[in-house]
Amino acid sequence: MKTEAGLDEILTILSNPIRRQVIGFLSEKGSLTFTELMESCGLDIFNQCGLMDYHLKVLLESKVLKKGETYELTEFGKRIAEFLDTVQNMKVGEKRMTETEYIPNIRIERFQKEHVEAAVSMWMRIFGLDSKYIKKGIEHFQHLVFGVGSSVCFVAIVEDKIAGFLEGEQVKLGSFCETYGVLGYVHGRDRSWIAPEFGKLELQKYIFAKLVEVFSDCFKSLDAYGLFSPDIAPEMNKFDPVLRKVLEEQGFHVQNITYEMRKDFKLPCTHEPGKVLKKKL
């Protein structure tokens, strides 16, 4: 019979945001059914039962949970919940950092034509492209952003200079759109980035977090089903691990082994088949 988990296993258990959510909700509510846990964690009850089942098995095998008619924390699980709550509420350097202590006067704007030249110059600088190709770069960037009607991009501005860029788009996945509605798509790889002046990890996370928050709000206003990011792979470039961490902290979860990440705003819609959402950006 397996004994309680050791420190390394506890840290592994807590490394996954879904497992942390499960522990937190059970600590708050006492006991929940499988369906209630799915709904509490924002998972799709039609398509992600296997994902939840996997994480519950991990927690059961580690003696964090016990299962009867509902799921509950064990005594060991309650201690884990207390530890998690303590860590999540820790203060940094004896005081919690505020926005102004990170980057004062940051603002997030929808990407516009007047931003293109400055954004392309920064993009070429970041990725080591020769400045003599700036004109072609601008043409390419304008086509990439404005030549596709579904593009949804935002820039972070600090002291009237571009500090970060998040590229995304609105997608409609055939029958999925007819059933659930539109989705927001967050691009990674070399298409979302932070200016070199903000090279510290915490500053990069802060800027990406602000960009993702506004991106999310944009799609919530469209009554979108949710967001996903199919190309955030940590090994692709230096920004992807940072963006991936921000997405995890904002409720995205890994959907499969190809690094696809997803965040649902709501359970599947029940509008009539064939009736597509009409809201546009």
C-alpha cells in the first residue's frame, strides 16, 4: 500500500494548475462530484473528462484525495492545501509587489497601422535581422496583421515605445464554431515578444500577463467559447517559456502532448445547430 508522498512528489503534484485547482476547490467546498470539479476548473464536460480523470488518479494515488460518492481531501491532502495556500499568499521581500513597482504607466492598445514601423524595427532587432530589410519587413508585417481579417493583435506601450507584442486571431473551426462559437488563438514562436529593455524574467511575465488579460477580455466581449494556443512550445524560442508560464497562471491548461493549451470561458453553448455567432471584431 502506497504511503504519503515525499517532498519531490508533492512538488510534482503541485506543479500542475488543474491539480492545484482541485485541491483548492475541495479545501473550500469540502466535497465535490466529478462533474462539479469539471465545472469548477472550467473544463469541457464533453471533451475533457479524460484530462480530469488523469489528474484525479494522480491525486488519489498520492493519497491527497479520497473517493466515495464524492471526492474529498484526506488529512494529508488538507495539509497540502494549507501549504499551497501559504505559498500562494507569500509576500515578496516582506511586501507584496504592486503594478507601479513593476512598470509604471504601461498601457495596452489594439495594434494599429501607426504601430507597424516601430514594431517591425523592434522585431527585427530582437531576432537579429539586418535593418536593410526593414521595408520588406514592414510589408510582410502589414500583410501578416492587416491582410488577414481575423487577426487580433495588441501592443504594450511604455513611455510611448513598444515594450511587447501579442499576436493572435479569431478562428472558426467548422462544425466546432456552429456548436460552440468562435475561439481566440494566441500565437507563440517568434510572433509574440518582449522588447530587450525588459529582459528580466519578471518584467517579461508582467508585460505578457497584461497583454493576455486584454486579449482575453476582448474575446469575452465577443461571447467567445474560449482561447487556445496550439504553437507554444518551450524549445522554440526564448519567449515561449515565458508566455507559456503566463498562460498557465491565467488558467490555460495543456490539452495534449503537442503543447496545445486551452482556456474555456464557458461550457458548450446550446444554440441551434447551424446557427453561427455573428459578432465580429
